[in-house]
Amino acid sequence: MSDSLTPEALNTLRLPIVFTPGAWQRAVLLERSGPPEKLQVDQLSNVLRTAFEAHLASPHEPYVVFEVAQIASTGHPRHDPLLQLSLSLLQEPGQPAVLLIALAGEHQR
């Protein structure tokens, strides 16, 4: 896959990634306390991989929507297993550019 990556796509993938609070809560954090660290790391890895795949499928789009499976603390899918998220390039004046992961349709300002 890396043979097909343009320098622009590679540069985008090197940007810092930030989550909105809602996206972090719903996509990565688990419902119950306890020792869920491995599940959270696995879920975070899944979200990032899926976001990058969506970006690489449409590298020139400023905003892409993708879906990830939500996992409950028990390790099983939730009743509503798919969560729609968006990935966009956020460029604020005087700030470094970042990739923003938000809930799809979430107001970003």
C-alpha cells in the first residue's frame, strides 16, 4: 500500500491527531471502570486505522466520514454497534495543522 501513497498523503498522515470530547468518549472510552486498558488501546488503534483508511480512499477530500464498531467493556459489540465519525484537516491561524476526529455531524467550533 505504501507504494501508492503520494508525498502529500504521507505528510497528512504525519500530522497530530486530536479527538473532540464526544468522539473520544463514544469511540474510545469504555462504559465501565475496571481494567479496560487493553480494550481501550485496541479500540483506539481500530479508530485510527479506520480513519487513515478512509483518508487514503479519498485523500483530496477535506472531510471524510467513516464507521467503527463500538465495543462495550465486556468486549462484545454494543446494541447499536456502528458509530459514524469524521476525519478532517483542522487548520487554525497561528496553530499547527491537525487531523480532527469528531462524531459525524458534530459541530466543530
